[in-house]
Amino acid sequence: MRRSKLGFYEDILTKLVTKPLTIDALAYKCKMNCLVLNQRLDFLLKNGLIDEKINKSKRYYGLTRRGTAICKTLRIAKRLEKLQTTTNQPIQAFPLLPAHDEGKTTRMR
């Protein structure tokens, strides 16, 4: 089954949570072609979700604050969706207690 664009973006962001990665390492972890990954990274760069740093002629991509917030939001949304699909079973009610009959009061002697 093909992944959607949102799935690609989510995968990239979750891989960059722990540490900045080069494009090769990111392509390997995301199981994605480098050409497609470049297009996805350009979109994320333009929208300020990731930043690019050059160190010793290598480009590293890491998350910005905005990217971290979006990643957390997507993770929460995924958990809520999973919770919603697993709780489609009817909720079991508590057993009813017998009604208190006010006409029959017992006095303690």
C-alpha cells in the first residue's frame, strides 16, 4: 500500500526527533528514494519545520521548534484515532443497586 504525502512527512519528522541526519541516513531510515526525499525536504524547509546545517561539507537536517510541535500533534492525533477505533464496543454499565424504599425504614434499637 502506498503512503500518502502526510505519511511521508510524518515519517521524516519522526526520524529527525532524536538527532539531525544526513540525507543518505534519512533516506535509509525512511526507506525512501533520495530524489523523492529531496522534494519532501524542500517542502518541510519552506514551511519552517526543519532546518539545514552544513558541517564539514555534509548537510544535516534537524527539527525546528515548529517541526517538533507538529510531530507531537501528529503523534497525539494518531493515538486518538487508534483509541477511537478500539473503543467501538458498547460500554458496560455499572450494576444497578436496588432502590431505597423510603416507606420501609428500619430503626436501630
